[in-house]
Amino acid sequence: MPVKGKPDMERSVEIGYGIMDDARNQGYGTEAVGALINWAFTFASVEQIHAECLVTNLPSISVLEKIGMCKTKEADDRIKWILKRTSVNEA
């Protein structure tokens, strides 16, 4: 589960993840992605986190919704998501 590079000019990073088939539907994805986001936000240089998934990837959509990410764009076969530091601090 990586952060894909350093923060950009908008102080944004993208996350990516995958869960093995036999570990799905047990909450591991939600827990791991949540921990990754919490870790990323410990850096003052990160103000927002992006992710994307296929529109058909219902388990990933569920994970991203559970951790509080918001859809920003749906085009072709992908959904783009964002979570801003201010959204986390308000929750």
C-alpha cells in the first residue's frame, strides 16, 4: 500500500492499494487504507490525498467511502476521489 510519490504543488499525494482475494471482506482494506491516510497526514507537506478506482470495483468504492473520501470525478471507467486534511480534522 504505497503513497505514489512526493506531494505535488497542491500538497497532494495519491494512494494505491490492493487486497488479496482471501483477505477481502474482513475489514483489512478499510483499516490499512485508513492507517495509510493517517500516516500521510502526519506530514505537514500533505494537505490532500487522492485515489482512483474502477467504477466496477465495488469493494474499493466501499473502502474509500468508509474512510471518508469524496468522489470528485467519474469518467470512462474510473472514479477519482479526494480527502482533504480539513475534512479529517472536522470529523
